[in-house]
Amino acid sequence: MSYPVLITGAASGIGRATAVALANTGRSLVLWDIQAGPLAELAAELAVPTTIAAFDVTDTEKRHEAYAAARTAQGGFSGLVHAAGVSGPEPISAFTSEAWGRTIDINLTTAAVMTHELADDLANSGEGAIVYISSIEGYFGHAWLPAYCTSKAGLLGLARAAGHELAARGVRINCVCPGAIETPMLAPLLASDDFRNSITMRTPLGRVGRPDDIADAIVFLLSQQARFITGTSLVVDGGLTSIGGI
């Protein structure tokens, strides 16, 4: 029996594209997002066993209720994709602990907590794998996004450290680091022709990325084709970081 892959932030952007791509390979799914309507619409489109829950992924009680429901419906988990995230656009000069904490909590701390909570399921599945959605901003600083950059850099370290520990139990952990991708998070910036044209001109492959570009990389890292890959990151950015960051 193959257990499902759990995707957080599944209702839109990279999370949604990943759900579609995994369903196309026949993987069953557990989908979480705070957006109930889009999540239900996505589940209705997928031709694989799918369990959904709409809640804030940082809510410990609701998270454990959702684990229990998914285990009852599908038995356990074989993979985790932590795609839930927020940008937290607040420079250090305007720092507030509330905004900083919220960004770190969703993007980074929840990834660590869920890795801990799902370790037994993933090890018992015999094919356990985790993919965190980091960012090229984990390598490059951005004046308006210190919390975001910190959280995404933290995921790189978490993948290395947790990947080292859990490798002995047969669980692999890696990051995907997207560049500029057509997602709701980046949409306000991409609405500017100047910004879009700048990114397009500076990206060697000559376009802004699509969510399915990232989803395909995630599907690979979750698969047995990546069976000897753990504790590392895969940059998917059309070559943008070969010449600089966003």
C-alpha cells in the first residue's frame, strides 16, 4: 500500500500545481490550506484518493485533528510538501515581533514541527520523503523581506540537519528553491511591467517561472528516482541565480 503525500498550502500556487502533478502520477493526497473553497474545488478535480482540511497550519489542535482524519481515511503518510508560506514584507527599520514571528512560524517552525510529528509515519511507509519550499531568497538578501529571507535560509539548514538524522530511518529531506514564479504571492510585483520585464531580461531562460516548473522538481524529489538525494536543495529559477538574485 502506498500512503498519501501531505501538501500544506495546497489550494493555490506551487502547492496546487504539486497536487495536480502528483495526482497525475497516481499518488494519493492529503491537502491542507486555510482557503476552504479553493481547496474543495481542487479536490473535486483530482482522480485520486484525496483527504482535505481547511485550517491555519500553525494551529496545533487543528493540525492533530487533521492528522487523525487523514490516517483514518488513508492509513498514514509517505511524503510531506510544506508549501504554506507568507512573505512578511517588513524591513528591519519597521520591525515588529508580531509580523516577524508570524512569518517564521508559518514558513520555518511549522516545517520543523511537522517533520517531528510525521517522522514515524514517513519512516514506516518505506518511502518517506519531505520537500520544503525554500526560495532563492534563502541565498540572497532582500531589504524588504528579512523575515522571509531568514525563514527560507532556515529551511536549507533544517533540511541538512533533519535530513542527516532521519536518513537512518529511510526518510529523505530536501528543499526546492524557486526563483520568480507566477504565484499569488508574487502577483502584485509581476503586475508591474517594469518588474516583469526586468526579471524576464535577467533570467537566462527568458521567462518568469510557472508553478508547474516547481511542481515537477518536487515530484522528482519525492520519487524513487531521487532515492540517493537528501539534505540538499534544488534551485529552479531559469538560471536567474547564475547572475544574481531577484
